[in-house]
Amino acid sequence: MKLASIDITLFVVYVVALVGIAWWVSREKQGHQKDTNDYFLAGSSLPWWAIGASLIAANISAEQIIGMSGSGYQLGLAIASYEWMAAITLLIVGKFFLPIFLKHKIYTMPQFLEQRYDHRVRKVMAIFWLGVYVFVNLTAVLWLGALAINTIAGVDMVYGMMFLGLFSLTYSLYGGLKAVALTDIIQVVLLVIGGLFLSYTALNLISDGNGAIQGFVDLTNKLPEKFDMILSEDNPHYMDLPGISVLIGGMWIMNLSYWGFNQYIIQRTLAAKSVQEAQKGIAFAAFLKLLMPLIVVLPGIAAVLIVPDLAKPDQAYPSLMTLMPVGLKGIIFAALVAAIVSSLASMTNSVSTIFTMDLYKDKRPNESQQHYVKVGRIVSLVALIIAMVVAKPLLGNFDQAFQYIQEFTGFFTPGICALFVLGMFWKKTTANGGLLAALGSFVLSIAFRQFWPELPFIDRVGLVFLLCIALAVVVSLLEKKGVSENAVDLNEVQFKTTSGFNVASIAVVILTAAFYITWW
């Protein structure tokens, strides 16, 4: 299939405009050269709207749009739990975690771990995150993004990945986080508009032109099983989303780890003007998360009726895009690419931040600020090249990439969450205890997967988290060191939030509860 001339024109206008705006916002005053704070933390100057938009733009990418639509096609609305529960998770991060991180004035998550524990913990986790970002996250975004471009425009997968990588580097390599975050508001607006157009058009097709509302009614009537939020044990997809334990178990650990301790997500909040500004951005992002299932899950469910005979679930979203009218297709295509390149830019910037600030600078501490910025740019380029090379061997044979990513990260998430939560809120946690919890997570997860295969992976995440907590507590108590000299002094942290943040939090909780009650 080929895009029409008007679709191509709209897409080219978007590409040129984004690159131009990115370079414009990245310009420096005459005589000033970018230092590490400018490049990696946007000069600690991000406003709330940029933070909120950038959080969503970094999160919603190919593996989210293509992958979650595929899961919507396969599982139904239940997969929206990842989105709606994330909205509440964001508020927890803004209220309890963010004030601690900003007080420590950190560039990276490993840097916080060194301040709280020791140098070993920082190194181990820095190397771990670099591996995950390059070999899991970047590869997934590139592969699924290229798959979408191949389905819609007929572009070869290799050329599609090369285009996405080059595009993301063109607008982000020079400006760093500032270029990424300040252009993400454009990306998010385009993503929301394009996604809503696609959902509307799909529902209108289902209703034979009688409107989206009638289409939604028809969809729920024809596929009632796709609108069960809490799956029963006899559901064929119970292993992916195990009933009520989704609400009270391991998904909280997955979400807290992703939104609270994940470098390429939390980095934009570390670049805020102030704690209050970051919290406003997080509240903005929480409301956007409530909207996301309408954009990334509903099209997948609609595809069951519109294109019922797909070879793979992950083809649902790209297949729907091929059915869109001329002109609209160009906007939706630009929205999809916007989400992809924004996440690529965020991930490569975080890879370069961790490598430069946590590993390279430790070996060569006396280099100039401009030298570290140069190293960061080189690392961004190298990370993308590696991801392109390994993408097909790693992901070419998976039907549902989103579920694959969740399964893989679930091996490590419980230990990471235990490491941070205990480090922040239990003063007696020792470096050995925290490190053993982090490393033990993988061993325990593999053991449960091998010897208790019928245990759903979300339940496994919750159980392993509790065991990691217990392991860290026992080891820390056996060392008999008492309160750690590096412990976080919670009395010095300002946890009080503004009335605006509190009202927003109540509204998000009420809306989330209403969604679950409606489609329980």
C-alpha cells in the first residue's frame, strides 16, 4: 500500500516543522556552550506542561500503540489496566518519590543509589539499565515502528528503522533533553488528535456511518467479552491479566518501577524548575493516561470486527490505518511516527546520560563539560545503531511485543522496586541487602517461572517483590549496622503538596474507579 500525495505532504511538513522547532528551542545565547546540566537536564528549567507532555510522549511509543492495540485485539479492554492504574501511580510518584529525588539533585537513578547505598550498587544498576534500554526498549520501538511503516507505506523494515533512528537523532542529538521535552507537546497534541481520529473512524465504520457513539454501542454488543476489565480464571488470557490480583498485586510493582525509578521516564521530572512544577506536570500526565485507552486499546478491539483475520495481533493498528481516508491517513501516520521518534529520543538521551554520568565520568573525572556532552552524543548514536542491528533477531518472531516486554522486565522489576522503596523509606537498609534484593529478583523470577509455570507473571512479580523485601530486611538486620549513615532523612523532605495537586489526585482516583465499576 502507498500513501497518497497529500498524506506524504502532511507528513513531510510535520518532519520539517519538528526539526526546525527543536533546533530553535535548543539554541544557546552567544558565547554559551552546553554543559551537562543543559544537555541532560534541560538546564533544570522545564515547565509543567512540557514535563507532563514529555512523560506521555516518552511512554506512548510503538510498543505502546502497536503492542497495546494488539493486546486489545487479543485480550480486550482489560489491558487498559496498565494505563488507568498508571494514572494513580503517577500521583504516588509525584507525592512521595519525586520530592526525595529532587532534594538529592541527581542526574540519574544510579546516582541516587550511590548516595543512598554505595558505588557498587550504582555501577551494577547503571550497566543493567543500559542493557535493558538498548536491547529491549530501543529494539522494540524501532522494530514495531518499522513494522507500522512497512504496513502503511510499504517501506522495507531496514529502511524504516534507519529513517526512525535518523529522524530522532536529527532533532534531539544537538539539543538533548530540552529539545526532546519542549517539542513533546507537539508530539502529544498530534498523537491525541490522530489517535482520536482513528478511533472515531473505526467506530463509524462499525456503525455503517451512524457515528462513533453508535459504533461503540454496536462494538460492546457484538463483543461483550472484550469489555471485561477483571478476567475470570476460565478466561483464556487469565495468565496475562489474572483477575482481581491485577488491582491489588504485581501490577502496582510494575507501574511503580516504570514511572518512579525508570531513568528515561523520571529524567524529565528531574529537569523541573521546582518540585511544585514537576508535580503539576505529573498531574497533567495522569489525566492524559486516563485518555490513552481510547487511543491505543479501543482501535485494537474495533479491529476484531473490521479486520478479523489478521496473522498477528500486532497488525491491528497498522491495518486500521490503511483503511483511513486520504489526508486523515497522513495525520495519523505522522502521529504514530511522532510517538515513535519521541520515545527513541528520550531513550537514547537517557542511555547517554547514564553512560556518561555514571560510568564514563567516573573513569575520567577531570574532563570539560563540553567533552561529556560530546561523549553523550556519541553514545546516543552508537546505542541506536546497536538496537537496529539486533532488533530483528530479538523481536522478529513475537506476536505480541507489549506482553513480551512486560514479561521480560518482570524478571527484574521486583528487585529494583524493593531496592528503591527500602532505600527511601527504611533507614536500616544496607548496601548488601539492597544489592542482594536487586540481583535476587532475577534468580527468584526464573525459579518461579521454571517450577511454578501456572503462576501468572503479574502474580509472580508481586510475590517476588515481597521475597526481595524480606531478603533485604534479613540481610540488613544480620549486618547489625543500625541506621545507615547514607539513609534518607525524611524529616528534611517536603511531602506537602498544593491544593491543586490534591484536587487533581482526587479527580483521577474517582474517574479511574468509575471506569472499573462500569466495565467490571
